Amino acid sequence: MRKFTTVLVMLCISMMLLSGAGTKEQASPAKKVTLNVMMSFPRFTEEMEAYVAQFEAKMLEEKGIEVEVELEMPSSDQYRNILQTRLSSNDAPDLFTLHATADLPTYVEAGYVADLSSQPLAAKLYPDVRTSVSVDEKVYAVPFESTVWGYLYNKDIFEACGITAPDTLDEMKEVVRVLKQNGYTPFQLAFQEQWVPQLMTALLLGGKVSGEIPDWVDRMYADQGSYREVADIFEMINLVMSNGTPRAMETGSEQGAADFANGKAAMYIQGTWSAESILSVNPEIRIGVGALPVNNNEDCTRVNLATTTSLAVYADTPQKEMAMEFANYILDDKDSSALYESLKFNPVASCHDYDQYDWAKDASRYVAEGRAYMDLVLPQAVTNEQGKLLQSLYVKQVTVDQFITIMDQTFKAANKALAQ
């Protein structure tokens, strides 16, 4: 009996040991983390989904963490309103894109974005780019689009007509004359979305203010300026509207890009961000970038230099550690160059090593010559109203004088709202 009991005890001990060994041999389940990432460029959904998949694989392989990135890409027109609603209702995404020049200072002041200064990504940024995503010398966003842009032109058409990018308004009038004489429509118009015609005021105001009246924006914020001081921008606007493709109000930005790619016009007042759409239609097109003349003062003929779409980490995200991992992966030493090259964005950091396109080289020439301006910071309501009024100006529902009066009123109303 004692022998049987001893055997039974030994058997139980052996089973316990075997059970324990089996537990040790079983792989621990991977930790699971979900990140919600909201971005404002749905045209790059495919590229970003591929990059997200690489990040998820990297986290699983290197850290044993199963990350699921929920990528949201609202339309560009709706994005800002959706983001502000979610930020104010405690439903913020873990990471989100914003316009660095227009929105970053406001979001920092509101406490919505995390300080990234101590992250590895901050040390990689080019100095000028780092400044553009910093507030009080602290980095708060990862730049995607560091753009240098003006209007796009078809180099083959320009060369066929023996013309080059003009430096003054009179030279642009001559370019328009020669193009029409040779059977080409000078400008591609796509005014269905208000942000596209607004690009004209962005460029022309930027050139005029930077070249001749650098205190204009400050005085407008102080209710001491007027759009009448910049009224010469309308001569260029009229030249564009009077010498463009038909049915502008029925044509969206993507259709405009396709039409420009197919040679329906020689120039398209659109940023270099539309290059992918243009090349997808016509891979052989040779695109140039020119500075849009305001008047006959060459110092006002400048390209726009700005850091626009940038990625921020929500300050109160419960997934702060993994959110920082994702932010740093955007500027990953191994993978980031391929991402930015596929997006056709300019290099923004020391980890970037890829060839720039011809249009980027054209734009950089203006910067090297000191003929660039930093994005003007205007109230969002002002920017939106400019786009609406340009649509109305095109269909002759408002006059230039009415445009000026309404914009002065809009700026004052925006100032009043900011003061409250």
C-alpha cells in the first residue's frame, strides 16, 4: 500500500512538472495595440496603407507587439471640420495631420499636440524645416509636405513656342499672346472646388506682400489695412480667367490635372502635390514650375515655400509610446526615403536620399535666388472666403470692388472672433 502511494505521489509530481514545462514552452501571446491615425490626403491612401503595413510588421518582429493601425482618410474639404469636432469631443485620433503653418501654433496653444523634441525624428530634420514645425523652438509635428510651388507649365509646349517662364506681368501677357497665336490655351481652369482658385490669391498675395508691403498682414490683424492695397493682384487673376479652358466651374482638381496632362492647356495654377495625378495620366509630360507674376516688379514674382501637411501626436493619447514609434517611423532611416519618393514630396530630413524631380529643381532655383516667400498666415475664414469670391468673380456675380469690400469685412470679423 505504501509502495502504491509513493508511486501515485511521484506520478502526480511528474504530471505537474510536465504541465509546467509545457506552459513554459508555449509562446506568450503578442501584446495588442490599436492606433487610430487620421490623415488629410486621400489621394495617397494606397501608399500610406503600404507604409502602415510595414510599420505593423516591424513592431511585431522587433518588439513582439501586434499593432493594428486604423487609417482614416476623410476628404480634403471636410478634413479640418472633422478633426476639430473630434478634438473637442474627446474622440481624438492618436495621430493626425495638420497644416503646420496655418494650424500648428493654435493646436499647441490648445494643448492638443505632444512635444516631439526629444524624439529621434527631431534631430533628423533639416534646420529650416525643423523651424517650420516648431513653436518656441520645440518640435510638434513630423513634416510630410515641405513644398516649394508656383504654377505648373508644360515644358514641351513652352519650348515649341520659344518661350520661358516670365518674371513680370507684361512678360506673362506676352507668353499668353504667343501661346494663343500658336493654338494653345494658356491656362487650365478647374474651379469646381474653391481651394483651387484660392491658390491664385495665395501666390499673388504672398508675392505682393513679401515684395512690397511686408507689414500688410500685421496691419490686417490690427484692422488697419485693406485689400485695396493689394488690388493689383486682380490684373493677373483677370488674365488667367480670361485665357483659360472652358467650363471651369464644372471641372474639379483631378479632372484639371488630367486635362493639363493631356495638353489641353500650357499652364495650371496648382501645386507640385498634383504631380502624381498628372503623371499617372501622362508619364511622359515634362513639368516645370514658375513663379506667378503680380505686377512688373520682379521682386514680387516669388514661389511659395511652406511646410504644409504634417503629422502630430495627440497629447492625451492613451497609446503615447506606440504613437511615438509611428511618428518616428515616418522618418525611418531605412524606409522613409522610399515613402517620400513615392509621395513625390521634397526631402525634409537627413535620412532622405533620393533624386528630386525636374519641377522640384525648378522651384529650388527660385529659392536659391531669394525669390521665395513663407506661407502667409491668414485666418481660415479669410482663406475660405477668398476661394468662394474667386468662384463668384469668375461667373461675374461680384466685382473687384465688391471682392475687396467683402474681404475687408471678413478679415475684421475674423479678428473679432479671435479676440473673444
